[in-house]
Amino acid sequence: MRLTALLAVPLFAGGLTGSTALSSKPVISQPAPASQCHVDEAVVYSCRFGRSLGSVCGTAHALHYRFGPAGKPALDLSSEPDWSNVRVGQVRGQGSGGYQEHVRFTNGNTHYIVYRGQNGELADNPGYTYSGISVQAGHDGERTLASLSCKGKMMAADSLADAAGVRAPADLDIAEAEGGAFDGWF
């Protein structure tokens, strides 16, 4: 199934604070949330993991996964021209409201899976939202190399899968294989 929703993802959040017409306080601009994205790229996902930033960034026809120190990512993976190294997935939980979606970048036999989700009504903490990065090795990702949970503020498109899908070639289905090794929860 082709993902077709078009998202408008703001690059910068924030605005003006501490100022009203009657206030003598100076107008202070809030800094943009941190990401590894360049000024000409939309932030699809970004979160701080310790001293590193993990980001998925998009242009009109490409997607990038970058991870490492702010402004100097140690890893920068880009969608191949044929998008053979990028897949998206979505799963729904039992009951209403629970879901998880992801964008997976593959480099050789290593898979970088950026995910976000929300607990459903049957979970211990209904409505709780979460995100992170899972790094898996092997053809089918049989070994987990790292599992990073976003503890701070996350910046993300309304749908990671849709934000990736609108950038892929129109005739290409980048969905995970149903029932495949990466069609699941992370």
C-alpha cells in the first residue's frame, strides 16, 4: 500500500515569550529544537540520546538518518536512489489507541530503526507516547546491538511512515513485508 499523506513539518518550533504590550521585559526568541537536519531539510524525527542526537531528515525526494554529536554526526545514511535501504512499518495493538510506526535504514546487515508509538487502552499507561532507536544486526535483525529510548523532548512528523513515504518515488512501495522480520514492535 502506498503511503500518500503529505505532511508539513515545521523546521523550527517556539516563538516569542515573556512579552506583552504592557510588559517591560525584552522579547526573547526561543531556540529551535536540536536536530541533525540541514536548513533545507524537514525534520521527520529528532531526539537527544545522551550527548548524541538521532535525526531523520527529509528533502523532496530523499531521506537521511544521522546520529552522533550535534552538528557532527558520526553516521549519515541517505536513501539510495532506488530506496532499497529504506522501509516503513506500522503496527496496531489490541484495543483502541495503541500503535507503533517506524522508519528503517539498512546499511549492509545493520538496521537503524527509528520508531514512535502510543500505548493503547489495554496498556498499563494508556495514551503514553514514546520513541527511540533500535539498532539491529543480521539479515533479519536477529541481534539487537543497541536500544535507545528518547527520554527528553522529541520532535517528529505526525506520522514517520507517511513523512518517509511522500519522499519515495511515486511508483514505489516502501512498506515492510507483511509478516516479515521487521513487521513488529521495537
